[in-house]
Amino acid sequence: MLAHGNKTAKHWMADGPDIVFHSGEMKIWVKCKPFRETVDRNVATFRWGKERIVSSPDILGGEPVFRGTRIPLEHVAALFRMNVHEKEIAEDFPSLDPRDLAYARLVARLGEAPGRPKKRLRIERVSEARR
């Protein structure tokens, strides 16, 4: 918006990595560097975590787990959603390293994927009498 001269952005200017709102004598600086660093860190965590998570029908029925473990990602993310302290989670799951926990925390903040809830498939035999 700022670069294209949008009329609704006439009071906003770029100042290096920051954004400045200027109206009359008032100037407000929005420091963008911390936001960019946080986004960079979260993107790196997300990319690393996507490689660390595996899913196989042989392990917990295909539920996504941390590679080399039987620890479900959703279980650890749910602990973060319940505000369980990271130190306590690390003690309960010593095979998870800090990057695993950072990924689970990020997944917890992102929430569950939209869509229909998973239902377990029920297979029943129909007896001859019921047919």
C-alpha cells in the first residue's frame, strides 16, 4: 500500500525497516524488526517441525507423531493449549528436544485444521438373523 501511493495510506511512510504514521506534528513509529524476527523464527520452526512429524498406520493408527517416538503431536499441543508449563512437558517427554516443543507450541497456537472431525471406522458383522 505504501509503495503504490494509495490515498488511504497518505499518512503512512516507510522509514527503513519501520513504518511511520505522520499527521500534523504527530509522528508514531511502528518498529517492525521484532515482528519480522518473530515471523522468521516461527517459519523456521514450522518448516523444521513439518519434517520431524511422521504418520504411519503402524504407529498409533496413523496419528502424527514425532519421528522416532510414539508421542502424538496433538497430545503435546493440547498440553500447551491447557497452559501446562513447558518445563513440565519437557520432564514428561524427555525424548523431545526444545525444537520439538517449540513446534508443538506453534501448532497449539495455530489451532486445529478446519474440516470435518475424524470418525473412527466401525466395521460390524451382520448376523444372518438380522439380514
